[in-house]
Amino acid sequence: MILLNAEKISKGYSDRQLLDGASLAINEGDKIGLIGVNGTGKSTLLKIIAGLDFPDSGMVTRAGGVRVAYLPQNPVFEPEATILQQVMKGVSINEEQADEARIRQQADEYQCKMILTKLGLFDYDEKIHLLSGGQKRRVALACALAAEAEVLILDEPTNHIDSEMVDWLESYLKRFQGAVLMVTHDRYFLERVVNRIVELDHGQLFSYPANYSQYLELKAQREEMLLATERKRQSLYRQELAWIQRGARARSTKAQFRVNRFEELKNSEYIPDQSKLEVSALSSRLGKKIIEIENISKSFDGNLLIKDFSYNLLKGDRVGIIGPNGYGKSTLVKIICGLLEPDSGRVVRGDTVKIGYFSQESFIGQECDPSTKAIDYIKGISQEIDTPEGKLTASQMMEKFLFPSDLQYTEIARLSGGERRRLYLLRVLMEAPNVLVLDEPTNDLDIETLSVLEEYLQDFPGVVIAVSHDRYFLDKLMNHVFVLSGDGKINHYTGGYADYRDDVAAQEKAKKAAETTSTSKSTQDGRNQREKLKFSFKEQREYDQIDGVIAELEEKISETEKAIRDNSSDYSALQELTEQKEQLEAELSEKMERWVYLNDLAERIEAQKK
């Protein structure tokens, strides 16, 4: 069943045509990832489909009663509303949903609080105007998820949420029964959640019934077919051109159909794929001594973020920094860059170190006049730069970063958010640093730019330090991961994000195995001395009682869940009950593991009697 249908949508702004007859049908069960280069109109298309903007031509229709919830990139709230009040209002465009929400207020409030807790927002009564930009984005995401819509339209849902929240959101959307249309650069999301990828290119939509890895294969096949068609067209064009030229010398009239065919071949348009950013890594010489971090500590308002942290950065290091928001990731990189001083300890930088700092806080338009032309912003660094390919002008560098000549003379204020971030990234790289410090570099960048940025960083001869929640980015590039735990401690893992998660899982498994081994050690020692298996006294007693213990734990969990529902308006009680439930669930999991072990042992004991 088609839930929503956009037909022949066109939309342009002054000299930029974003959408040109684009069509998209959203069916039940669709999980669609919308991708494309920054500035091509992805967010504009989402707004039109959500009913918050109007196309120049074309129309959007919905099936009867279909409710739509929309997550914008820049949410606008009532500043005096509390977090819970805002989420309870929801963002559905269908007014009937608001009436329905009021009727089921108590149940909805419990659901809203659960989503807010998963997104790291615990103070439900905090005013919206007191929140940071990232927290407001999470409130907006909670609004969309709590709206109980049949169609979720999400613009960059993983921005400003940490890796654990991304994991939870991934699971939530996989279970979601309705349809999802989202713009995202998170390639693990595209791989694991979506079942269809739609690419926006030159105002047209190209649909692939695939996840990310399958899409790459299908797109490569499509491009190869286009290239083959173009090679055939050019060959035929050369033949017809030769005929036209010979005919012009031999006679004044020609067969009209061949003239017409020649004109068609001449005027046919082939649009090559220009979404590949190709530029050799720029870097200045880096000496042996780079950056030595010696026992640094840092606190803000009594909150300890970093405690006694030391590390010696070496050439070739690729360090990913992760941890929940507010745990001090940006603080750490600012100390490394010399923009903040630690409370104790010191950071020693080598004489040849030249740091290029890409800040998530610095956004083009804040530090310069928004009316500045994009090319003048880059020329502020240099008119030209030495690269392994030879000298390149500022204009040539911009072309490599997907800024064609007409876009180079566009005022910064008229660029999209992603285009501004890409321009800012180019400015940082043009300074030819040998230590790159990137704070959330993947936010607002399209997948094409990300892919080539990753290739650039792989070839970069210096050191890379990156704060990022992008799991794909961390896995592809990083050989070290720093994890901030919130109590000042920074744990160091070798490898990328997946390696870090595997290490944590292995540590937890080893811990449980050690506990199990300790519990059954006396039994194992006795078993080694006897041929026949049998329960120890302690195991026999545990085996006799474990079914009742498990049943009792399940009953307690059920009672706790009821208490959570009954105390949904009591914040302190809710926190205590949630912790109690988590404790009971952990205990139940442990008992279930023991139940499996004991029943297996019982079966083996019984088998040896036969």
C-alpha cells in the first residue's frame, strides 16, 4: 500500500534548480535512505514531502488518515516549554494525532519519558531555552519518535547523539512498523536499517532496492552502462561529423534525416559523475617529536572531565575519541590544540607541529561576513597551494571539493549547511597542517564527501585525532580509540570502533566466566578426581531451587514495570525504579546462564547412568 506519493516535484531558488520533476512513492514497510551531495536539495525534498514547504510544480498526496512526523535539522521550539511538554505535543502534521495524544496522556507520557531517557535527557522539567543545540536536536528526535506516526521523515537523525544512542536508535527504527524516509550520512544505518536507497542527483531521483553495500554495486553497474552508452554516442558522433564535413565539401544538400541525427547527437547531454572529491593529501614536514600529553587533568564547575591522562602521539597515529555528550571530548582536543590550559599536567608540542583544527562549534558565517563569496573565503588562506600534483589555485582546489565555478562566487549565506562545512574543511586542509584535529567532522557532510575525506586521511602522512560518533568512519580510519567514561578516566583501546566494542564484550565475557569458574571450582576439582559426574551439594541445592528463583525474579520485574507506569510523573522514583529493574534483569540473565549450565550437567549425569 502506498502511504505517501510525491509526483513530478520541481523546486528552485533564484539561479539554483534543486528538484526537476522528481517522483517518490513511500510504501508500507519502506525504510528509505535519501542520499546525495550537499546542496542538491535533500532537506528541501523532505520539507515538501512533510508538507512544510510547497513545490513550484508537482504534488504530494497521502493515503487517508496517514500521520507524518518530521525531524528538521534546525528545530524551533517554544522557549518556555519544558522538555516533556514539548515532546508530548509531538511534531505530527496531522492535528487528529494531538487530540488522540491528549486522550491517552498517561500512556503517552510514559512512552515519551522512555524515549527521552534513551536519548540521554533525564530532567524532563528543564526549560527548552536552557538546552544546548545538541540537546534541542535530541528533543526534536524524541518528538518525532513519540508521535506514533505511520511515516517518519528524519533529517540527519544521528547528528548530536553518541554511539550508544545511535545503536539504540538503529534498533528502534529496525523494529518500527511504519515507513521511514531519512537523510543520513551514517553508512552503518544505511547498511543495517534501510531496504531502499534513493539518490538525488541533478534534480532527479534514482531508486535502488538495496542497503548501502548493495547500492554501491548497483550504482557502479548503472554508471558503467552510462559510460558504455556515452562511448557509443561519441563514436557515432565522430562518424556523422566526418560525413557532414565531407558532404559540406562535396555538395550543398545532405540527407535531412542524417543531419537531424547529427544535431541530436551533438545536443544530447551526458552528465558525468562529479561527486568524487579527488585531492592529494597536503601536509608540511613533521619531526620526530609530535605531541606529548603528561598527566593532564581538567574540571569545570566541580565536574571532573579529565584525570591524570597521559599519551605520547606518534607519527601515523589515528586516534578516535568517543563518549557520551558532555563527558569532555571537545575539552580534550582543545587542550591538545593549546586552546585550553589543563588544571594540572602539561602538553608538549614538537617544534615542527602545525595543527589544523576543524571545530564543530565554528561555523562559517560566524567568524566572517556572510556576504563573503565562497572563493574569497578560501583565498583568505592562499591564492594557490603546492600539491603533489603541482601548484593549484584556490579555484582549482574548490573544484576538487565539489564547488563548480558558478558556486564559487555564491555568497556564504546562500550555501547549504553541508556546503559550508565542506568549505570550512577545505580551508583547514589548505593550511597544510601535519596534525589534523577534527571535532565531529562527519556532521552535515554528504556520503560522497565523507568517502573522499576518508581516502584523504588514509593518505595523510601526519597524525589524525577525531572526535566522532560515526562508527563507520572510526572503523575505517582509526588505529586507536580513547573512550571518556565521565569520571575523568580515559580508557585506551587499540583498533577502531568495532574493535573497541569487541574488546569490551570480551572483557565482560571473561569477567562472567571468571565468576562462573570461581563458583564451580570445587566441583571441577572433584570431577577431575572421579570418572563419573555428579552434582556437588551446593550445585544440587541450586539446581533444585533455580526454577523458583527465576520465576520470582520475573515476577519482581513485572511488579517493577507496573510501579514505573504508576510513578511516571515522579522523576526521582522513576530513576530509582528504572535502576532497580536493570539490576533485576541483570540478575535474571545471570540465573538463566546458570540454569543452562545446571540442566546440561544434569542431562550428562543422567546419561552416564544408562
